[in-house]
Amino acid sequence: MNPEIFGELQGSEMVISRLVAAPQELVFRALTSPNHLANWWGPEGFSITTLAWDFREGGHWRSIMHGPDGTDYPNRLIYQKINPPHRLEYLHDDDGHSSQQFQGSLELKPEGDATRITLRARFASEAEAREMMERANAIEGGKQTLGRLAAFLEEVPGEFDYLLQREFPVSLETLFAAWTEPEHLLNWWGPEVFTNRECKVDLRPGGEFLVVMVSPQGVDYPAMGRVLEVQKPHRLVLELRVEEPPGNLVLQTRVEVQFASQGKGASLRLKLTTTHCQGRGFVYVQGMEAGWSQSLEKLKRIYPK
């Protein structure tokens, strides 16, 4: 077997395996973010649009795959088992357009500094599997998909970045204060339905940064860390961490905020970089973009047009 890529039909199951030059955690993140999936999911010449994303056991990913000839292919993955950063199991169908479906899995195993990714698709019968192999050239399509993943992983840095940009109808100084003064941070920090009960900001390099968020169930979620850089009112860089339990670091994130005047208001450019992730940290990474987007929407409601 070629150590880099392998694909064949084994009874009613299609098996495709490829070695990619990236650590297991990074590959798992590429499999579990719609932003990253958009860069590689599907055979060569195909693109994808995500319609809905709910990454949890029992949740689903609904998407449209666009063929090079303009044909659209609806897809739905229903996540059944999620074991970060090792394995995903799911049911794959065409989003209810027919009875066609298969049981799929993606398994990741480290091999030195690389990762072996194995894609399996199990059909109801060997005859159904062979029909799909012939009609859709599925093995070659799967090989091309994993080839696009390998190419994508060669281009990205060791950590994944999220980039969010927003505009606000306030002055540059007011927007900067909203990020750096506790009385303002308490009003908007954190996802929807979360509140905040404590905030500390020592606005100097090395100074403490803390916001204690409270869930609807009354559970505290402290966002704690330190200030790395301050250029008032243009730039703020934070390092935030999550410890579960206290003393056990599961997630560390670099938060870079660039502020600028924008017409009669101001804008911000928020860059998030995960610099450490393990255990439950992967759960937080999956919700990072949505959580920050909700936080910024709360901030915008404070300053209505």
C-alpha cells in the first residue's frame, strides 16, 4: 500500500486513507469548522456553501456542493459521535431529496509529525456501494478531496485564525473604551444569554485582564489572561486562557483588535489565534467564531445607529 494515499471498495464499504503533513489537532480543526471546510471539501473543481452548522452529537451540517458544470448537490451530515481530535462518525444523505444515504466516519491517527486520515463510507449493500463507485467515481472523488485537504494544510499556519470585522456609529475613542474599561465590558462581553459579574483590566503590557461570564444556569466561565500590547486608541492585544479545572490549561487564545476611524464612526478588525488547545479546549474552539460574533452584536446594540 502506498504510505501516502490508498483507496478501495471493501465489500459494502469504501475506504480511503491518506497521510497529511500536519499534526492531528490541526487536521481535526480543518474537519470541524465550516470556514475551513469551504477551502477543501469536495473533489477538484467543486466548491461548497454551508446552509446550517450545528457541530454536536445529534447536530448536523447542511450544505450545497457546486459542481464545475454548475450542478448543485445538496448534502447533510448528521453527527453521531464526536471524539476530538481522533474520530467523527456521521450519517450522510442528500438532505432529504432521496432515500440515498451512507454511514460515514473520519479517523485521525498520528504518524510521527504527520497524521493518517481514513475516510470510510458504508452503504446498505455491496451492490449499492458498487453502483455509487461507478456512477459518481466516488473513490477518485474521495482521493481528490483528501488531496485538497493536504494542500490546504500546507498553506495554513500552525494555528488557525478567525478574522471578524465590524463597523460602529461611534468615535474611535469611544469604541476603544468599550474594550478597555470594565464598566463598558460588563455590558457586552460574551455570547448571547450570558451575563458578566466581574471585570478587571490593568491596561498596560503584562497587566491582568479578567471577565467572569455567567451562563443561564449560573455557571461561571472566566475569561482570564493578560494584556500583551496597548496602542491607545488604535490597537489592543490580549492573551486569554481557559483552565478546566483551575490550573489545567485547555485553551489559550491570542486576541488582536485593530481600531480605525471609519467615515463618521469607527471600525474594528478582530483576529483570533488559538495557540494552545487540548481536551475540552476543542469544544470551545468549535464555538469560538459564533461566540465572538454574538459578543460583537451585543456591542453593536449598545451603540444603535
